[in-house]
Amino acid sequence: MSSAVHDGQGSHHHHEHDADAAALRTLGYTSEFRREMSPWANFALGFTYLSPVVGIYTLFAVGLMTGGPAMIWWLVIVGLGQLLVALVFGEVVSQYPVAGGVYPWARRLWGRKWAWMTGWIYLVALLTTIAGVVYGSGPFLAQLLGFTPGTSSTITCALILLAVALAINLMGTRWLAMAAIIGFSAELIGALVVGAWLLFTERHHNLSVLFDTEGVVGHSGGYLSAFLAAALIGIYQYYGFEACGDVAEEVPDPTRQIPKAMRMTIYVGGAAAIFVCLSLLLAVQDYAAVIDGTDADPVTTVLHSAFGEGGTKVVLAVVMISFLSCALSLMAAASRLMYSYARDDMILGSALFRKFLPQRHVPPYAMLVAALVPAVIVLGSVASTKALTSIISFATLGIYLGFQMVTLAALRARLKGWVPSGSFTLGRWGLLVNIAALTYGVLAMVNMAWPRTPELPWYDNWLVALSAAVGAGIGAIYMVIVRPYERSDAISGDAVGGRVAASTQPAAAGDEP
């Protein structure tokens, strides 16, 4: 790998990159990526994908309306649950530092069919999440530029954001790393400055409101059902850590650095999200007005009263940087996943998707799809915003489903005798953490899919579960009929048999033809 020449740090880096390349060869791959992403940039990528500002600003009104101020506790609950998942992922990526994240992990832990389905569900979820993020940015950009948000302006803003994210991604790993660090810095500084200012100047409540379960109306099952419904504000927050692993072939010493970056993403991102949410909660003057829908956009109300017209514009500019860097990181993750699928011949058009830009060392066609599919989804909202809602409701559940398919595969492999052998392992705690992570994930998915609108037709009430079933169903039917998993002789299911199984395969299985 030639990135050592680039970073000019001499033979130490040469040696490090050679060792990384050799380790990758023992896993059956040679890489065309350049290891130009520092551990710091790798963490920033995970942070901007998780994007506390995007998550909180997008869902604050819904969370407050549904569960009142106590909804902030979901940020703590989900943070702990996802930390368990990140620990399991850390063990897996440490042993298998291969580009593409959940797909190669599922492939090594279980086998080809399981990997194909995991990759499919996660890819569809990622592409719909990109659409959701850029669509969510529309109203904020409209305020920033001073026009009235409507469907057409929101779509225009979303498409512009997609185009900018694609352009930066096509410039290569180094640009992606730089954009991630800029996005992370802007977002973190912005979150801290805005949060601190709100706490000092706009605080209308004391901390006791965080335990306030009164005044939340519209739920027959008492406060618990309202609280469970508000979980989305937390659940939507914490899935950036997986992106750190998607770019495993672009980070030096990935077996040590990536598990660390994954945990950091949760600690720093979680703390920032809690701080942003807390400062907003204490600054909202009238909870009742938000809960009954009179104040439909409490974030803007708070910002206007704290910063005035001009100040709000500055805050919104930072928010837009957060949206852009979030879209960038998601697009990078989706393109690496598609590339790793194509490298193993597991996807239609593999020959195209595994092609690299020679100077930039990134897969352009995979990136193009990661921009075009979200663009089509966004354009579809002209016909029906409802369709957009159902697609995005699949996104969060699909991401969790992809995660838990890996967590389940890890548990199954463990019970069959897999002993994680990377630089990062949980030792004797591994099994317990794995069981806890899977339990958390299943409970979160049940909560997401739970029907909460009995007054609507059944298909609306079960929308999240139905959209997930349709998404997974299409993939399963395709897999059974076309059998894409049979095209590849790349190594699979070798976690349980240990390293012996790997060495019986051709040394360069899955390499570029």
C-alpha cells in the first residue's frame, strides 16, 4: 500500500501499512483503499454519522410531545444498550478488519446466506436513512435562507445536500477524513456553545422536570406507554459506531484503533446528545403548548428567543454542517458496504461496483448508487409524504435489524466455540455482554415496531413492522431465486473453525480479478 509514501512519516508507517496489508491477506483480501484515515478521523466519522445535533434537532419535538421532558432518559438507556452492541462489534472488527462492516462480519461469523441477508437489510436501511437525513435538513435550510418551507423547497434542499456529499466523497479518503473532522469540530463546538448559552440565559425550569410524568396526555396506558413511545429520540441516536468499521481498510492498525473509535463515538456522541437535549428542555417555556401541538416547532421557538433572528441563522448554519457531514458519513458507509458485496461477487453489477477511481482510491459507482437511490426516495415524496414516512420508519428498524443479525451471529459462533482472537477482546465477559446486547436489541426493535395508533387503519398501525417485512421479504425472495451467494468463493463461516478453516481456502480468495 502506497499511503505511507503520502503521509511522509518514513519507514515506521511503511512497516505498519505492510503489517496491515499482510493481516488483510491472511483474511483472503488485498485492498485498493489507502490507509489515509487517522484514528481521530475514524472516530469523527462515527460521531458525524451518529450526529447528536441532527438526531436531537430532528426528533426533539416528537419526543417532547410524546413523552414529556422525561424522554431525555432514553438517551441514557439506549446509550448503555448500544455500548453493549459496540463492544461485541469491537471484538468482531478486531479479528476481521475488512471494509464493509456488517456484511463481512456476518459472513465470517455465520456464512454466505446469512451475510447476504444482513448486508441487504442494512444497505436498504442505510440508503433510506440517507434520504431521511437530507429530507430532514430541508426545513432548517429554508429558515437559514429565509424562504417558506414546502415540499418542493425541501426536496430541492435535500437534492443539493446529496450532490455536495457525493462530490466530497468522490474526492477520496483523505477528503472524507478531513470533512469528518471539520463536521465533528463544528458540531461539537456548536452543541457546547449553544447548549451553554441556553443554560445560562434561557433556563425556565430546574432539573426536577426531568422526572415529570404529569401533563403528558393522549395515552390510555398511563405514563409508561407514553414513555415507551418516546424511545425513538434515543433509538435514532446511537448507531454511528458501525461506520468506524466500514472503513477498516482505510485506517492504520485497525484491529486496535477501530474498537476504540467505536466506544469513543458512543461516549462523546452520547454526552453531546444529552447536553443538547437537556439545554433545549430547560429552555422550553411551555411544555403544555408543545404537548398539545400549539408550539409545533419548539427548537426554533427556543433558538429565536435566545439568539434573535441573526444569531439563529448562525446556529442553523452549524446545524446544516451537521446535516451535511452526517449525510457524508452515511454515504461513505453505504458505498463501502456495496463495494465489499461486489468484491465477493454478491450483488448485481458487481464488476461495476468494485471498480476504483485510480487516483482517488474510492469506488465511484457504489457511491453514485448511495446518492441516486436516496434522491429517488426523496423525489417520491412529491407523490406521497406518507410513503416517505413509511420508508424512513423502515430505516431505523432496518439498521437495528442489521446490527442484531451480527450480534446473533456472534452469539451463535461463540456457543459453537468461537474465541475472538483480535487485539480487542472481552475475555470471559464476552458471552454475557453478547447476550445482553442481543436482548437489548430485540427489546428495542419490538418497541419500535409496536402499534400505537389504534384509530388508524391496521396497515398504518403496523407500518414499521410491515415496511421491515416488505424490505426483508424482497431481499429473501431475490436470494432464494437468484442465489447470489453462490457466485463467490471468498471465505465464509470460518470464525468457528478458527484460523485453520481460513488457510484451507485459496490465499487470494475474493481478490480483485
